[in-house]
Amino acid sequence: MRRREFITLLGGAVMAGPVLAHAQPLPHRVGLLSGNHFDERELAAIRTGLAEAGFRDGRDVTIEYRSAEGQYDRLPALAAELVRRPVDLILAVGGTASAIAAKAATSTIPIVFANGGDPVNAGLVPSLNRPGGNVTGVSFFVTTLGAKRLEILRGLVPTAKSIGFLVNPSNPNVASEMKDVQTAGHALGLELHIQNARTTQDFDAAFTALVTHGVSAIIMSADAFFLSERTRLAALAAQHRLPTMGDVREHALAGSLVSYGTDRHDAYRQGGVYAGRVLKREKPADLPVMQSTKFELVINFKTAKALGLDVPTSLLATADEVIE
């Protein structure tokens, strides 16, 4: 090749570089922070929401996954790691603790949460309509449904006088949920026995203690760790022949008697949409916190038969899903 031809080709390559970079911008980097094990259906819901907002995973966005695997004390370090990357946005799911850790880690990177706690009580936003700052998201308020859950459980176990309440004391929402359930239990004339479980090693002892107290059924607090261990918890409930109420559909699918709560996957989809809007330069401070209003009641009829329980026809008629 002649020297002049080589210089011409080299100059053309240099000139083409900026044009190519402009035509193909680097994907946005989203940090997905969860207090729970990642669930593929929930991840699919998030990707669907992002796609609805115009951001396809692998093309327009790359996702950095960080999970505390149910160990909430790991969240601050994981959030700090995402900040150091740095990511363009943090999407906090799998419990309120992940959003709290993200907010503590950064005041500049936008944060979108999708969780079941009250974001105002948790200190994430000053108000739902005017979040301010760098945080907004979707709340599905699973921790404020204690009265409804107890009412449903009482309908399935009408002779119950004493109910066990399994809680994770590491969950930042536990105090408000306990207050809600205790108030509801008192109104229904039910004696409530609270039992803590932070790790899987606590489960056997917790169930044994509740059996010793003579409880007729168990309600589980809304907790990402409990959700990740739903199969183990359902097996223990079956072993001790205790009707058990969970907060989301997956508990009933795993074998618990019943679940009542928000459609988490729809809420996660909405979280993905909000994340996309923020990536399009909308400010979290101007995006009101969305409140998910899609609830679902799921009854595991197979579990009811194994426990010898008669499910009222009226309750079956109102169920969104009955597992045969």
C-alpha cells in the first residue's frame, strides 16, 4: 500500500470514530439491588416495564445484579458497590431495607424502589405526592393488610382462638406491621403469639414454640427472606398441621394454605416503567410514589383438604386463584 493511501485510510477511520460513537451510545447501566434471592418471574416483570419505557435489557440498558440473599446487613455494602461502579440508576426491590441502603449510599444517583412498606414511615420520601430528592417508586403496602389477612384466616379456621405471628426482627417494617396485626387480632378477639426468625436456623425452634403456645394457625409477616424460604416454611407448617397465611401468591403456590396481598409482579413491572422514565431524564423528585391497587387472594385447596378444613363457598367465590 502506498503511503498516501495509508494516510487517507487512517484519517477516514479517525473521522468515522466519533460518528460511530454518536450513532451507537453506550447502554445505560442500572443497578438492581435486592434484599431477597432473585426470582426470574420478578426479573421478567422488571424487564417488561423497562421495555415498555423503551429500554431493552442488553440493548439499551445493562443490569448490574446485587442480592443480599435475605441477609439485610449485607445491603449497605452492596449499595456502596453499585455507587462506585457507578450506575446511572438504582432499582431497589426485595424489601424496604434495600431502598433504605440505597438512599444511605447516594444522594445523587436516582433511586426507584418497588416494595411493600410505607415509604414515608421508612424515611424514603417526605410524602407520596412530592417525593423530593433522588428517590421515588412503587409501594404495594403489604404491611398494612394485617386486618384483612387475619379476617380471611379466621374464616378458614373459625374455631381459632390463638394465632401465631412469625416475624423477621431485622425487617425495618416489622414494627408497623406488628402494630397493625395486633390491633386487628384484638378486634377479632384473637390471642396473638409473636415469634422471631432471622435465619433458617430459627425456623424449627419458632414453629416448636408456636405449637407449645397452642396456636391454631400462623400468619407470616411480609418479608423478602420468608418469601425466599417459602418452601421450607410451607413444609414446616404441614409437618405441624398448622394452617398458614402468607402475603403473596408464591406462599400459597409453595404449599401454605392461603395468601393475600398485592400482585408483586405487576408492581415490579411498574417499577421498571418508572426506572425507564427516570432514564429519560424525568426527575424522581417530580414523580409521585405510585400505589399498587391490584390485590389477589390465593387458596391452596389441596392443603386445606390435607388439614381437614372446609373452605367456605363464599371465600372460594372471591378467590383469584384456587390451587387444586
